[in-house]
Amino acid sequence: MAKGVVPDNHLNCVAAARSMALQHADVIVLLGARLNWILHFGLPPRFRQDVKFIQVDICAEELGNNVRPAATLLGDINAVTKQLLEEFNERPFKYPSDSEWWKRLREKIKNNEERSKVLALQKSLPMNYYTAFHHIRELIPKDCILVNEGANTMDIGRTMLPNYYPRQRLDAGTFGTMGVGLGFAIAAAMVAKDQTPEKRVVCIEGDSAFGFSGMEVETFCRYNLPILIIIVNNNGIYSGLDADAWKEVLKSGDAATVCLLFLSCQIHTMRK
């Protein structure tokens, strides 16, 4: 939900060099983020051994989990950040934009973006994730509510599908719970239909993630909800299979192999 608070195209956004930024930062301010598995519990090698955490959270029981913070602030993030900004106005602090740290981060951002661009511009068929997302992001509205769910579909989507506004992205989150995407899309569309009817809800699903709750398409139709569903179908979870590999699976007599789905299942025909 916080993705987009700092727009992905902002000069100070380092999402494209996230791992490097976290690994070498000496101070990290956590605004509601929890030091769970997504942030490697705040431990090396993801973070420096001597990193200092400043933790802001509305739940007292979350303060100090896994790592002892250098400072804790218990309260609503909106109220606490306003107080911090007031303090900054009185005692301004600015880190030099031409520092060696910024130079290293910008170099890493540039390298990562160039690598993604090379993958995105490949013309091989079937398309890879980067190519598919490159074309999708050129077509969907910048202010749409984006629901993104799957394995690679969600992981690579976080990188390739930029957010420009807060509270515009919904995905499986902390627990990686597959099957929540269509329910999220329904809830978002109901609110948008009532409050901002011009706003689009775009649901980008992996084929396996879609399979967990695919019959919610009927709910879309019953309530006439303006939801666009895009399914990235690779016949499985993560890598999937091509036609030749699928034939070999059938020869083995084990079509129930984990992470595989039926080859070329015409999921899109459900809309009929």
C-alpha cells in the first residue's frame, strides 16, 4: 500500500537499487514496515551489522521485534510524520545529492534499469515477463488501482509496473497468500464505482494465482464491475512448461507435478 508514496519516477526513489540501499544504509526509518521475512528480519547480510533502525508503528507489540531499534515512536504514522516534518522545518537536514553514496546508488539504478530494458525489448515468443509488463505499463492509466498477484507475475511486476500515487497497489503482501487478487479487485472496484467512477481497476494475475479464485469473474459480471483482468499464462508456477516438456510429463504418467498447469488452457474463455 505504501508503494507510490514516493513515486517510482521520483529522483529520490531508489526502488531500482533497493537491495544495495538496504545493505549499505547506516540508518533506516521504518514507517509501519515490519522486520519480517520480507525484510530478512533486519539481519545481515541484507543489512549492515551496525545498522540503526528507527521504528514508527501504531502497534506496541511490533516495536523491537527481531532487532532492537535505536529509537521507537509509538503512534499513528500520519501524526508522527507530521511531527517529524515540523521538527525538520526547525532543524533542516539535507544529505548532499553529489555524495559518493548517491553516485553509487544512481549507478546501480542505471545498471538495473538497463538490464530490465534489454529483457523488455526482446522479441522472442512467447514473451518473457519483462516484455509483457513493458507493453502493459504503456497502456494502463497511471492513476489506476493496480492489483498484482502471482509468483513471478507479482515479483517482477513490483519492478516493472510503476506506482505514482499511494494506496493504488494491492498484492499478496506479507503472507504471499495466493487467491486474494480477485477479491481485492472486487473491493477496489466497488469503492471506485461509488466514489471515483472514472478510476480503472486493473488486475494482473499469474495463471496459477487466478486459478485459486477464478470464479469471482462471475461476481464481476453480476455487479457490472469495471475491472480489467490481464492473465500472464505460462502454464505453471514460476517457469511453467513448453509443449515438448509437457509431452515428457505425460509420458511419465505424472500430470500432477507440483508447479505445473495444463498446457495452453484457454483461461480467457471464462468471460463468455
